[in-house]
Amino acid sequence: MAVVNEDTQGNVSQLQAEVKRLKEQLAQLTSGQIAAEPFLARDKHETDYVRYFQEAMMLFKKCEQEKKSLVEKVTQLEDLTLKKEKFIQSNKMIVKFREDQITRLEKLHRESRGSFLPEEQDRLLSELRDEIQTLREQVEHHPRVAKYAMENHSLREENRRLRLLEPVKRAQEVDAQTIAMLEKAFFEVSGTEKVEKSQQAFSPKAAKEPHSLANTEKLKAQLLQTQTELNNSKQEYEEYKELTRKRQLELESELQSLQKANLNLENLLEATKVCKRQEVSQLNKIHAETLKIITTPTKTYQLWSRSAPKLSPEMGSLGSAHTQNSSRFDNDILNEPLPPEMNEQAFEAISEELRIVQEQMSALQVKLDEEEHKNLKLQQRIDKLEHHSTQVQELFSSERADWTQQQQEHLSQLSGLEKQLQDTQTKNDFLKSEVHDLRVVLHSADKELSSVKLEYSSFKESQEKELSDLSERHLHVQLQLENVRLENEKLLESKACLQDSYENLQEVMKYEIDQLSKNLQNCKKENETLKSDLNNLMELFEAEKERNNKLLLQFEEDKENSSKEILDVLEAVRQEKQKEMAKCEQQMAKVQRLEESLCATEKVIHSLEKSRDADKEAVANLRSQVQELRASVCEKTETIDTLQQELKDVTCKYNSALGDKEESKVLIKRQEVEILDLKETLRLRIISEDIERDMLCEDLAHATEQLNMLTEASKKHSGLLQSAQEELTRKEAMIQELQHQLNQKKEEVEQKKNEYNFKMRQLGHVMDSAAEYPQSPKTPPHFQTHLAKLLETQEQEIEDGRASKISLQRLVTKLNEDREIKNAEILRMKEQLSEMENLRLDAQQLREENWLLQGQLDDIRKHKDGSGQNHPDSQQLKHEQEELTKERLAKNKLVEEMLRMKADLEEVRTALREKETDCLRMTEEVERTRTLESKAFQEKEQLRSKLEELYEEKERTSQETEMLRKQVECLAEENGRLVGHQNLNQKIHYVMRLKRENVRLAEETGKLRAENTVLKENKKKELLTNTLHSPTSSGSEQPAV
């Protein structure tokens, strides 16, 4: 049989099993009732083993299904984490790019103001050069650059080929000719322009400034371009770095999984080698036993009766049973030998069954190999996922630490901002009072301007009256001169005297006119010098203001002193003008005296008419003298014309003063419009603060909703824990049942071993008796088959017991491993729960602090509001305080419930549901980080826009303050000039006081603007903290969903 089976199938272990089964079948055919009892026991054992095996396989299938579902979930979660990581990375890169852009804009703004020192400029230039060098190196080594270089080379070759064509050459020649003609025309035009410019007087600075500005603009544009290229390259480098890091992590996880798989395969190889050795040793033993059975004599059945007395009573009973059975078989037909045809048919049937069973065994072996291969792949995948999950947990822990640090920083900033808010509110009240004072001062200035206008109109009317009087007098003098011309023919001696006196008077008048003109020129020169000094002082003031704000008060005092000196000089000039007016009046008095003297001369002429006949000879002389007098009269008319021109100049100056006054009125109206705009901005700010308060109330309602969601989530978690506890108790009961079954199997194996040893001792006694006594020719023919059957059944039972023992041991080890893994996962989930609880408590503390700050802000706003709103606001505060107390009680209850949940979790030992919750938490944390980064990006964008608006507002306010200062100075000068003749000391003190108040108001407006910017930043930071709290609460809501 063994030779036939080895020829048909080469596998020795399969042949051994088939030989055993065939021997059992032969024994069943040969021995009817003898083998009934052992077969029944064996069937019983086989049914128990089958039942145990089915239960184990059911558990194994269930575990496999659960494992597959978990693997699918893990793959989905890995895909989600990869997507989220990519999104997070892109957001981080965008945020970095935006931050770099903001810093760059701030630096440019500072550079435009000239705040950089030369050392800082050198350092910035060196950094930019280094960055440009690194970018050039990266560009040189970049594959796209190589590709572009190849494309450029090919395009250059094509350009060369096209340039060598004849039509292209002709076109180039035509272009060269036209270029030469245009250059000639340009040189001619430029020559003419140079000649014209040489004729005209241009300053060299005016020509150099646009050129330098163009160069600076070009350099700034190049710098911006290089900075953008640098930022793009940095972004690409960060992306490449992140991709390499992810690839490295994946490769590390794959390497660890492969190492674990190799270890498992080595262990499997060693186990298979040991099994093969055991099987080979068992086959050798079985072969030796079969050889012994074959070589033993065929007729030794009657030796039982001989060896019966030597054995124990058990052996005696067994021997008696054998003798009875042998006596039955002697009487039966089975004592007849089987024909060879039946043996051949039986052998053919057995070989066919062997072939079928071997095919089934080979198919099962192939399936088993495939399942083992799948299990190895799954184990490798699980190891990889475990490694990846550890890395992800490390990353999340680092990110949690960073977020806690940021939260602490935000809290410190909130405390500082609260202090600043209080200071700004006090300053705001102070500024409101000063604005009121400024309005009162402006109203008084308007009144004074109206009074000055009335005085000036009265002064103008008086001047017009004086001019009319002078014109009438001039006509009267001309008539008198004509009469004198007719009568002067008779006068000789008196006219000579009059001529001498007139010449003397003319010389005096010329001398006085020259002195007055010189005095006027000196006054004009002094005014021009004073104006140039004023301009220089203003330039120095602006330079000192930009360089050092701390010396502003000292500079203002110097400016006030200089303005005092200027006013003194102006007063001196006015006094000189008054002196000149007094001199003019003296001259008018002299003219009147001359008229009186003319009247006296008329009398003398009447007296001298009698002597006219005697003086005919002197008439000619008198005619010549009259002609000279006429020339002098013409000169007097010319002097009168000059005086009229001066009067016209005075009227022009008066008209210019009126225009300046109208401009000052326009400026005052503009200031009133600006004050209205400031009021509007204050109103809008109050509205925005009310809107922010409403938003904070909405956030509070949202927080209460989140608390409710957390309570629901905690209830669901408690339900899940109870279900997990029930599953754990069920599985522990199953494990105990399996252990009990294993102990039973062990006991059965020990019993079978004892029986086997007993039977082997019995066989030893039989062999000893066979050696002592000779063989008898009447041994029964079926003793050999019965003995072989007995041995095979015992060996089969032993092997079945061993196989069941091994399978149960494997099941127990697997269950223990699963139990340890689940315990480890439970501990890990406990740690994660504690971390989540700590985070939730921190978020609750931050919310409470935020609510307290909100209450303080509401109190401050309520103090600002009117008395009519105090009562409902206090009721609202009480209501909010009651809600806060309720929420705190609810939080305390939630904390107690969470502590109970922790106590329950220490008893739970499941991992399947906990793995699902772990994956969900991972996805939630990823979502939370994504939302936080997106919100941070939006808030940074808003901050950047607000910063730009603030800078624009600062520039606009600085321009407005400068304009206001100039207008105030102009008004002060005009007031001093217009009202200088009334009470100079009072007006000077009033102007100085107005200047000081304007300076103080300008400083306070600057402080208020700075404080307003600080308040805006505080509000933004508070909104940031609220947004930070809201995603954490949303993250705690998502597991419940």
C-alpha cells in the first residue's frame, strides 16, 4: 500500500493520512462489532472537535470581517488626512506669502519716510543680494530653466537663420538709413533746445530731480520684482520640502511594515521547518511501525491465552474478549480468505479516493497560501498605518502645544489692550471737552473778524473823503496859478523872492520824497528778509518735527519768540508809515501856508501895480521866471501823480487783504466741514461698537448651543461605553469558555496518552510472549489487520488530540494578543480623552475670560451712553450674569459626568469602537486646524487692509494738521496786521495764546488717532480670540454629530 501511494502521490504526510484512513476502512469491513465502541468514541470526539472548530472559524471570520471594515475605514481616513494635509500646507504657504508681503510693505513705508539708518540699509541690501544669489543658483539648477535654455538656443538658431535671408537684410538697411536720418533730426532739435535753455535761467536741481526720481522708481520696481520672485521661489522650495518630508515618512512607515512582515515570515519559516521535521520524524516512526507490522508472523493469535496469566487483570479481561471474538470468527464465514479480485477492486477504489482527497487537499493548500498572503499584506498595511498614526499624533501634540502658547500670548495681549482701552476712553473725554473749547474760540474769532471788517470799511471811507478833498484843492490851486500867471507880469522883485523861496521849498520836498522812497524800499527789503526768515524757520520747524517729536514744544516756543520779533518789526514799520503820513500832513500844511503866502503876494501885487510901468525892463526877466515857475508847476503835478499812484497801490493792497480775508473765511468753512466729518466718524464708530456687542451676544448664544451639543455628545459616549462594556463581558465569557474547552482537550489528550502507553506495554508483552513461544499454524488470519487497525486508531487519536491542542493554543494566543492590543488602545484612548478634556476646560476658561471682558466693555459703553439707557443695560447685565451662572453650573455638571465617564473607561477593554472614535477625532482635528488657518488667513488679510487704511488716515491727518497750522499762522498774521493800530500788546498775546492752543489741539488729535488705531487692533484681537474659541467648540461638537 505504501509503495502504491508513493507512486501515485509524492507527499508523504498525505500518504500517511490516506493509509490510516484506508486501514480503518479495511478494519471496518473485516471486523464488524469489534470496532464499534472505539468508532463511537471517536465519532463523539470528532463531533466535539468539529463544533469547537466551527465556533473558532466563526470567530475568525467575524474578526476578519471586522478587520476588513477597519482597514477600509483606515484607508478612507488616510486619504482624508492626506487631502487635509495638502490643504493645510497650501494654506500655510499662502499665509507665509501674505506675511512676507505685509512685512515688505511695512519696510517700504518706513523707507519712504526715511526711517532707515545707513547701517540698516546696508544690511538689507546685503540680505537682498544673498537672496538674489541663492535664487540665481536655484534657477540655474532648475530643470525648467534647462528646458527654457534649450528652447532659447533653438529660437536663437532660428533667428540667425532668418537674419541671413536677403529680404531681412534689405529691411535692416532701410531701417538703418531711417534711424540715421532720425538721429540727425534729433541732434538738430536737441541743439536748438540746448541753445534755448542756455538763454533761459534754469536751476540744475530742477533738471536732476525728475531724473533721480525716475531712477529711484525703476529701482523700486526692480526690487519689488526681485522680492516677488524670491517669495515665489521660497514658496516652491517649501512645497518641495513638504513633499519630500511626506515621502520620507511614507517610506519609513513602509520600511517598518516590511521589517515586521519579514520577521513574521521568518517566524513562519522556522515554524514550518519545525513542523516538517516533526512530520518527517513521525513518518519515519510510522514507516518503521508498518515495517514491523508487515514483518511480524501472520498466525500468532492464540498466544493471547498463553500470555494472559502474566498480565494484569485488565489485560486478562481484554484477552478474554479477544478469545471470545476469535472463537466467533472461527465459526463465521469470514474465516475464509478473500479472493484477489476483491482485493484489487478495493485497492482501486482506495486509490481513486486517495486521488480525489489529494486534489482537494492541494486546492485547500492553495487557498490557505492565498489567505496567508492576504493576511501578510493586511498585517503590513496595519503596521504602516500604525506608524503613520503615531507620526500624526506627534504632529498633533506639537500643534496643540503651539496653540496653547498662542492662546497665552493672546490673553496677555487682551489684558494690555484693556488697559489701553481705558486710557483711550479717558483721553477721548478730554478731547471732547477741548473740541468744545476750540469751537468757542472759533466763534469768538469770527466775531473779531466781523468787527475788523467794519473798522476797515470805515477807514476806507475816510481815505476816499480825503482823496476827494485833495482833488478839489488841486483844482483850486490850478485856478489860482492861472491867475498868478496873468498877474506875475507886473511882479518882479516879489516874484524873485517868491522864486527863491519856492526853489528852497522844492529842494526840501525833493529831499523829503527821496527820504520817504528810501524808507519805503528799506521797509520792503526788511519785509522780504522777514518773509525769507519765516520760510526758513518753517522749513527748519518741519525738519525738526520729522526728526524729533520730543523737541516740538521747544520749537514752538522758538517759533513764538520769532513771531514776536516779527510782530515787533511790523509794528516798527507801521510806526514809520505813521511818521511818513505825519510828514505828508506837514507838507500839506506847508502847501496851505504857501497858499496863504500867495494871498499875501496878491495884496503885494495890488500894491505894486502902481510901479508896473517902471519895471518894464524886468518883465522879460519875469517872463523867463514865469516859464521856470510853469516847469516847477509841471513837476508838482508829476509829484501829485506819483502820490495818486501810491494811493492806487494802497487800494490794491487793501483789495488783496480783502481777498485773503475771504480765503480765511473759506478755510474756516472747510474746518467746520471737517469737524462735521469727525462727528460723523464718531457716530459710525459708536454704531460699529454696538454691532460688535451684538456679535459678542451671538457668540455667547453659540457657546450655549455648543454646551448643549457637548452634553448630548457625552450622553452618546456613555451609551457607547455601556455597549462596549457589554461586548467586553461577552468576549471575556467566550474566552473563559474556550479556556475551559482547552483544559478539557488537554485532559482528553492525557487520557489518550495513558491509553496509548498502556496499549504499547500490552504490545510489548505480546512480542515478548511471541519470542518465548513458537508460532502455531492455527493463528487467525485477521490478527494482523486488527493489530494494525488498533495502532492506527491510536495514532489517529493522538494526532487529532495534538492538532486540536495546537489549534486551541493558537486561538488562545490570538485572543490574548487581541486582548493586549485592545487594552493598549483603551489606554491610548483614555489619554486622548484626558487631553481633549483639558483642551475643553482651557476653552471654557478662555470663554469665561472673554465673557468677563465683554461685560467690562459693556459697562464702559454704558457709562458713555446717556442716563436713559442705564436701567435697561443694568437689567441686561443681570440677565447675562444669571445666564453665566447657569452655564457654569452646567459646566460643573458636565465635568462631573466626564469624571464618571473616565472611571467607566478604566473598566472598558474594547478597541473597535474606540478606533472609530480615534479616527473621527483625527478628522475633526484636521478640520479644526483647517478652519483655524482659513480664519487666520482671512483675519490677516483684514488686518493688512486695515493697516493700509490707517496709514492713509495718518497721512491725511498729518496733511490736514499742516494745512490748519498754516491757515492759523496766516490768520494770526492778518489779524495782527489788520488790528495792529488799536492795542498791539493785547493782540499779540491773543495770537500767541491761539497758537499754543492750536499746537496743543494738534498734539491731542494725533494722540487720539493713535489711541483709536490701538482700540481697533484690540477689537480685532478680541474677535480673533472669539474665533479661536469657536472652532474648538465646533471640534467638540463634531463627534456627537
